[in-house]
Amino acid sequence: MSRFNIAIVGAGPAGYFAAQALQNLANDERTFSIDMIERLPTPWGLVRSGVAPDHPKIKTVSKVFEKIASSENFRLFANVEVGADVTVAQLQEKYDAVIIATGSSLGKKLGIPGEDLRGSLSAAVFVPWYNAHPDFVGVDTPLDAETAVVIGAGNVAMDVARMLALEPSELDPTDTADHAIDALKKSNIRKVYISARRGPEHAAFTSPELRELPKLEHTNVIMKKADIDAAIVRAGEALEKDVKSNLDAMLLIAENPKGEHERTMEFLFQHTPKEILGTDRVEGVVYSTPNGDVTIKCGLVISAIGYQAQGIEGVPYENGKVVNSDGRVHDNLYVVGWAKRGPSGVIGTNKSDAAAVMELLVSDLGSPKNAGDISELLTHQIVVTQEHWQKINEAEIAAGEPKGKPRVKSVERTELLNHAGL
Ligand code: NAP
């Protein structure tokens, strides 16, 4: 029996699915000891810091992650930063294979004037702010103007627009960060535009998310019927199933009678952002449209136009992704998830993606190195192990119980470490 030591860098969906694929590839001849290394004191990646808190069902995948982590051949090393506390090269020396699963955490830039004004933020900053990510507690999110604009026609833009346009008391029974619920309750925002640079037939929203919108209890959702009708004509008869499903869902929204709620979310199509106006802070967005330039006055702009991977020393990057061939990087280094293929697909997409890379990895393995593991490299770090994480998890769930929430997330690292008894 050969026992291979594998390091997975990043405790998000792609990392857990890579671990699961390895567990499934173990047999009478080979077994895998998996060490998962995570920069934050908490695992679960986007499931904790990305998924919208009003979508709790999506987060139930964390049960799968915990089952994977319950294997005796799995260890968590959280609160350890690869690239700072240990290097990729050190891990490559110790382990039979190293898998990068660090996702794409940086927001793509619009590259237009005014983008750096106060009140112009990327979803890559705003989303972790409302999701209690320790690095984003202090983000400046001015919510004092009446109008906000969200740029992008994908599901992240939709999540952000919904979070801004919901009646904030709807977030009380969720695990939204307390600081975000407080700020959203004080917010003056009543109108949220979500702008797409192309027509409805090209939008990257998915239809389940669109079909949810008319069910919002306290928010008017507006799409112009003329926009959808024109898109249906442009798309023609032979349109793809997903596009048809999206257009059907959009037609339902467009035909849904406008409510009399105080809060409104309105979709703008064929609006290409040209400039963000303002001197000290955001005052509006200028768009070019088929009918000429249009200015929308607003005090907050959130761009949700995609992500790119953050670099780690020792890993080659190009176009916001790790340079790879089907997940192979070089030597015994591999990559899975968004860091491999870019920021696309739902959480489940990472399962088949990671499984395919793990098959390649296993086919590359020779004999085990038996060269030790990360514990020999960490001398001063406070490591959050799986047992510590379970204590944090239990403390957060217990704090949520009296408030009718799934959990109250702790945002400060010190508080998280205290829960773990560290
Ligand atoms: P996305 O689906 O790729 O959408 C990005 C959007 O940004 C596109 O509409 C794109 O328009 C637009 N865009 C790009 N550059 C632009 C620019 N310079 N100016 C204006 N618009 C620009 O990305 P995402 O929303 O970040 O989502 C990432 C992945 O996570 C997706 O696969 C998504 O489905 C998934 N996700 C799923 C859920 C869920 O299942 N509930 C929730 C969140 C995210 P063009 O098409 O014109 O380039």
C-alpha cells in the first residue's frame, strides 16, 4: 500500500471537491493523506464569504465539506498563509503533490474614468463585506444616496442588487454580517439599477435566479417589456435552451404588474458604462446606449463584472488564471476551480472539474516521497485545525440560535481564535 501526502491550498469548494475526488481514488494499492491549508481562520471559501446570505440552501453544501473533512486522512491547517508563512516551493518539496485551489478573489476593473472615486466599489469588496469576511469589515460603503447602480449582468450583480434592494429586515433571519444589516437598515437607497452592456439575450444571469425576483415581497422589479420583446426577435427561433429559459423568465418579470413598494430594482440593457462622475465621491454614471449617452445620478456604484486570481509566489499566472494544461501547472503542482479555469460556473461545477484534475494527478504519481509535511515548516503560527474549526462553527451556530439565524459570524480574527480556544 502506498500512502501519498497531498497538500491542497485553499479551503473553498474547489479544494474540498479535490479532496473528495482523491478520497474516491483511494484503493487497495494507494491511499492519500490530505492537508488542506487556508489563509483565513475559517474554511468553506465562497460558501462562507461569497454566497448571498438570503440563499441559505446553496450553503447546505457545507455539510458535504464537513463530511470530507471528517475522514481520518484529512487535516485542516487554517490561519496559515501560503506565500507568507510557507512557500509553494517548500510545500512542493514535502508533498507528493500540491494543489492550488485559491479561487479568484480580485474584482476586474472597468477601466473607465472615475472608477476610483469614493462610493465606487467592486463586488469583490462589497460581497465579503456583507458576508463578514475578516479582511473587509472596515470597507467604506456609502449608502446615504437614494440611488445605487450595479454594473454587470451576471449572478453576482444580481446578488448585490438584491441585497441592496431588499427590505433589510428580511436579512434578520440570515447570517448576513451584523455590521452590514445595521448599515442596510440605515441605508437611504430605494432605487437600484442593474445595468447590462448587451441585450437581455446575452445576459449571464441564470434563470432560477431570474425566476426568484417576482417573489420578492417588498421590492418592485422592473424590466421593460420592449427590451425583452426586441431581444426575443434578435435571438430568433434557433436559440439555446438556457437563453430561451432566461428570456421566458425575463418576460414574466416584464409582464409582472409593478408593485407599490418603496424599493425598486430596475434592469437597464444595452448600457455600456463610459464614465463615473463625481469630484470627491460618486455622483452618477454616464452610459453610452443605442440612443446616445445617458446619465444616471447615483451615490454608489458596484461593479460585478468578473474576477481574477490573486497571485501567489511560485505559481505562474496569466490573464487572471494560473497557467495550466488541464490542471497540470509544472512538476508536482496542480490547480483546480476558478484559479484554473476562471470565474465561471456554479459551486457544483467544481466537482467534475476537480475530479478530472485529480485523475491526471494520480496518473502522474510515482512512489511516495515520505518527505514530511507542513507541520515541520510552521514554527510560530497559530494553526486552526479541524477540531478548532468545529469549536468556532459550534459557537457561531449557538450565537445564532436565540436570534433565529443559522449562525452569527464572528468577523474579527481574534474573536474567531477565541471561539477555538486559541
Ligand atoms: P459572469 O456570470 O461572468 O457575469 C459577468 C458580467 O459582467 C457579464 O454580464 C459581462 O457582460 C459583464 N461585464 C464584463 N466586463 C464588463 C464591462 N467592462 N462593462 C460592463 N459589463 C461587463 O460573472 P459573475 O456574475 O461574477 O459570476 C461568476 C460565476 O459565479 C458565474 O458562473 C455565476 O453564474 C456564478 N454565480 C452563481 C450564483 C448562483 O448560482 N446563485 C451566484 C453568484 C455567482 P458581457 O457578457 O457583455 O461580457
